[in-house]
Amino acid sequence: MKVFKFGGASVNSASAVVNMAGIVEQYRSEPLVIVVSAMGKTTNNLELLLSEKTGVADDWQSTLSRLKDYHYEIIDNLFGADVEEVRSKIDHFFRMLEEQMQLASFDYNFNYDQIVSIGELVSTTIISEYLNHIGISNRWLDVRTIIKTDSTYREGKVEWEMTQSLANKYLQPMIDSCGIVVTQGFIAGSLQGTTTTLGREGSDYSAAILSYCLSAEAMIIWKDVPGFLNADPKYFANTKKINTIPYNEAIELAYYGASIIHPKTVKPLQNKEIPLHVKSFVTPQSEGSVIRNADSIDPETPLYIFKNNQVLLSIMPKDFSFIAEDNLQKIFGQFAKMGVKVNMIQNSALSFSVCMDNKDVVFDRLIPVLQKDFHVRYNNNLQLITIRYYTSEIINSIVGERKIYLEQHSRVTAQLLVSEQ
């Protein structure tokens, strides 16, 4: 049994859905769980419905109307004369969305999960119906009945024992009876019966959770690139495909920000030695890359990760104290409270510097709170560069004449915070 994950780019149009169905057709003789994200940029557009300050955006009806038209166009092109039944099913979810908008409170994180999750419910309904339409029998599953989390909205923490039990009781028999199951990525259900999400771009993690619980033979992520590349093609014209990546190496790369996999994806697979394949939905017959037990990456080559829109905070006590455990506890307590994730840290006796994603919460809430007890300086419009298997020549060629604000080196990894190009 294999677990497939298809992201938004692989189902962003009617022709993309047809292509995805062609890939499934090639594997239909074996049991499959197919995890699908929201179509195209649906999640981004659903986020536009919400406002952190007022609960809902002023023009949310027009955004929702565009989202409906986008999905209607896809199903019209897929189903032709048989479209009405499918339209009725996705209209059910859009009505749910409108009800949630009317009920939206000022709890932004709660609103987010109840509303943005509709994208996956709609996309998987369309995919499941289309596969059945062309003769690939399957069953649709609401993954919120299987993957259970606590009530940490937007970053749900998985209740592993309950999830495993539910997968054994309901999901495995469903696979045994019908062979192919289509379900959602990114979303889950809380123990209180509400919807949670697993973190932005969390569909990879969803597939890994199900792979672990089902002891899958393999997990395959279908992407628009030929496999795991040593750098983002947006930055490098001549990238190299990595054929084999050890689990620990992949975990490190995801932690540093490699966009091809969600940071939490690899560990559940490693625990059961389930290989993770990264393959192209453009050229599905090509070999791709595999993350598995291995001694080293193949081929051995430098790996580059770039994170843009970074901000550097330098935090210093207002009194004459040192940056010691009590101050660090206070600082990290605020980070945790506001859901701020740290990408790089460095401290001295008198100051503590931290690099993080430049988000509204940093300037609207975090810095004003820190300024009550500390002097805070900041620089923004920065880029964090991570290079695995670096040399000084490689660093010089990447950084050039740009100013370096922070720099760290280990045996195999260099991180440099520099001004954006």
C-alpha cells in the first residue's frame, strides 16, 4: 500500500486533474491513499476572507464569489453534462463556509482553521468524483475523523495514539474494501470536534501521519520538479537532482527551510523506515529522488536554501544585567506565546540576536512587548542563506558584496544573514 500526496499545483486546473488521474491510473492495481491539497492558490484566497483585527475581511463576499467561479470552471470542464451532482456537493461546502463567515469571532486562529480548511474538502470532493467518473473506483474520506489533534489552532499537535486507533478501526478496512481512498491534507479534527490545521503547507505531514499509521510501503510526493534539487530553481539556473537523501539529512534541510518538504514530514517515516519518494507529475515515469536509510547524499554536492523577508532582532537588557537564563526564558516565553518561530540565534554577554520571518505579529505585538523590559533594535529586508557542504569559495560567490549581519558555521553547514538582493 502506498500513500500519494498531490499539492495544489498538481490539481490547479481541469487539465491538471486529468494528468493527476492518469498517474493514479498507472497505480490503480494496488491499494492507495491519495492525499490532496486545495486547488491552486485556493488557500491563499481563503486567507483573504479573514482579518486579524475584525474577524472577517470587508470584501469577503467578492473573494468567495471568485473562488466559487474558479472551482465551477474546473468541474464544468471535467464533468460536462454530468456536472450538476458534483456542483451540488461542492456547494454544500461553500454554504458551510458562508455560515462560518457569519459566525466568525475575533479568535483569528480558530476562524482560520474552520474557514481555510474548506479548500481541501472541496478539492478532494472534485478529485474523488472525477476518478469515479472515469472508472477509477474510490471512496472519499473526511480526514478529520482519523487524524486527531489538540486545540492548538493553525498548528495542531497530533494525538498519535488516538489517530493510530482510528486509522486501524476505520481507514484500513476502507482501503481493504475499496482499494483507493481520497482524503485531505493539512486539516485534522480536534478532540472537541472542531477543525484544526497542521501548519501552512502541512499536507506533506498529513500524508506522513497516514503512512506511519498504515505502515505504508512508500510515500510519494508529486511535485512540479524532477525530484529533490540541491537548490531552488528560482535562484540557480543549473540545479542538480539528488538521487538519495538520508533521513537525517532531509530533516536538517527541512528544518533550515527547504521548501520541497514540510519540516515535520520525515520523522514519522524514519521511525518506520518508510521511504519517501519525490517525483514529478510532469514526467511521472522519471525516477525522482528518495529519502531513506543511507550513509550520505548521492551525489555529494553543496545544498543551498534561501529564506527571504527575514528580520533580525537584537535584544539587550535595560539594566546592567547579562543575557542569562532568566532573560532568555522571558524572551522565549514571548516567542512561544505569539507563535513566532526562530530561524537563527546568537547571543553574547550583553545582547541576544534572533532571525525570524518578517510577519505582522513581530512589529505589531512582539517588539512592543519586548520593549517593556529590553532595548530592541531590528533590521529587515534580509535574506537567510543556508549552505550544506560549503567552502569559502562557495560562500563568497553567493554573498558577493552584500553586508553580512549574522554568520554561523559548523562542520558542514554555514548560515549567513545578509541584505536581500
